[in-house]
Amino acid sequence: MSVSEQQVQDALHALIDPNTQKDFISSKSARNIKVVGDNVTLDVALPYPAKMVMSNIKKMVEDAIHAAGAASVNANVTWKIVAHSVQKGVKLIPGVKNIIAVASGKGGVGKSTTAVNLALALAAEGASVGILDADIYGPSQPTMLGITGRPESPDGQNLEPMLGHGLQAMSIGFLIDVETPMVWRGPMVTQALEQLLNNTKWKDLDYLVIDLPPGTGDIQLTLAQRVPVTGAVIVTTPQDIALIDARKGLKMFEKVGVPILGVVENMSLHICSNCGHEERIFGEGGGERMCHDYGTEFLGALPLDIRIREETDSGRPTVVAEPESRIAEIYRAIARRVAVKVGDLAVDHSSKFPSIVIQNT
């Protein structure tokens, strides 16, 4: 029994990638299809990091082509992360392809915990990832990543990023004493943020996750206007008070032209560790209603679980402390959706254009 290239194309056209929700032909993921008799080889290039799901994608593609009549199939699955467009007039940062801002309108909703686990989940999928702690007044990433010490500066101007669990990291917390309060006004804070971002020697990052302070003040505006943000993730709880502020954060990014990648709902459900009783302490369905109102994606919901708090406080967030757990699986699913949403955005072509230099001759 032999198979034609058209039959292979038809099989791939009918096959939906569970992560992108697109078929492999229209998404241009299937490439270099070669049919010799009833033997088929092809490349599958994914626009998102897929270390954890590569074998599933390979099996799915090969099974579909086998079913179309091929005797042997070899699908070579890879992924490639490219730089995507940012706000008009803002240049990309050397060594960083995409910047993902993690924001919340309100404090105490688990934004920093979400940011670090999102970064670790992207890294677990095979991406090169960094995290910038932009909360100048209350930096928490050094503790959450279990990093101590100070960054090196070989040239006296630029900082080498610190390393924790495979992430490149930078925070004002690395440069000051833990108990020293930052008694700074807005302009000094925004200048510090820009220096931490631009004077860190980031090394070939696919994604830089920025953990923003809560609110819609100076730092958020600086980020939105002068930092090349690819997209923003909004973190909230189901509680009405948190949602009011989360909506403000979402609207702020919309106003300055930063795409909203989606909403993460924290503390959506509490399960009693003694009896297993489920209780929605902070309300129900608030994040999903917000997404419906603003036409954005609900990326996922995380439970109110003591392990998440214990693990981040100890410097080993859930994604690395319990990689096989259900909670880590939720973080990885959210990270894949974020990566897919980034992959759907317009590609940045600024590096392709030559610089025009005018000389007197």
C-alpha cells in the first residue's frame, strides 16, 4: 500500500495541535514532507518550547500519517522561538527575544509566585529564560529562587545575571541588604528599573519574565512606554476587590498597546488537607467572567495550597520542587499557552532592515 503527498497533507490538515488549536498545515508547522513509495519523512517545527510534549506530538503526527496509508513515518519534531513585535518606537533589548510582563492591580494575589513558576515552567519546556524582579520596594525573587550573594560586574558598569534553578535572574534585592527599605521617589525607582533591565548582560534569552509590583503607577507606565514588552499576563483571585484592580491593570496595558496574553486566577479553590472538603473561599468564576468581558484568554486556575507557599518561601518553587505534581502540571500548561500566544503575535523584523548611514563623500 502506498501513500501520496496529498494524502499526507490531508491527514496533517485534519490533525489539530492540542497546544495551538491549529492544524499542522495552516500553521506551517509541517515542513519538508518527502514521500518515497510508502515511506514518509517530515519536519515539524513548533513555535513554542515543547520539551515535555515533543514525544506526544511526534506520536500523534506519525499515527495520523500511518492511518493515511504510510508504512513507515519519521517526524522530526523541533521548536524555534523568535522575537516578536513590541510597542511602536521601542527597541528590543540585546540578548532578549521576548519580554513577558506579569502584573496585578492588587498586592497579595500571588503574582510573584506565578511569575517565578511561569518562568521555571518555560525553562522546563526547553526555553532559555530569565526573570527580572521589578518590585523595587518589595523584591521577593531572591528568596523565591534561593539565590544569595551579589552579582558580578567585570566592567564596573554592567551586571552579570545571577543563576537559580536554570534561570538568569536580576533584582534590586541582590544589591541591597534584605532589611534595608527603599525610601525612593518615583523617578529614582523607574531609573533603577531601567538600569536593572538594560545594564544586565542577558545571554540569549527566549523569554524574560518581568515580575511587576502591584498597581498601575510609575513602574508600570515606564515598562509600558519604554520597555519592549511582547505581552502581559494578568494575575488575580476570584475575589471582587482583586478583580476590580486586575481590570484596571488590563486596561492600562491595552491603552499603551501591549497585548494581553491572558489571565491567571490564583487561590481559586481550597481543598482541606484533613477531610478533602472543597471550598471556594474567594468566590467563583471571577477570572473567567473578566476574560469574557474583555475578550481575552483564561490561561488557568491554581488552588489555594499550602505547598505553593512553603516551596516558594524555601527557595524551591513548585515547578522544580514537585515537577510531577498536579500544580506543576497546571503551571506548565499555563506556560505553554503563554508561549503559544506569544508565537501567534507578529514577528519583529527590525533586525532584518539595514541601518542607513549617510556619509559625506
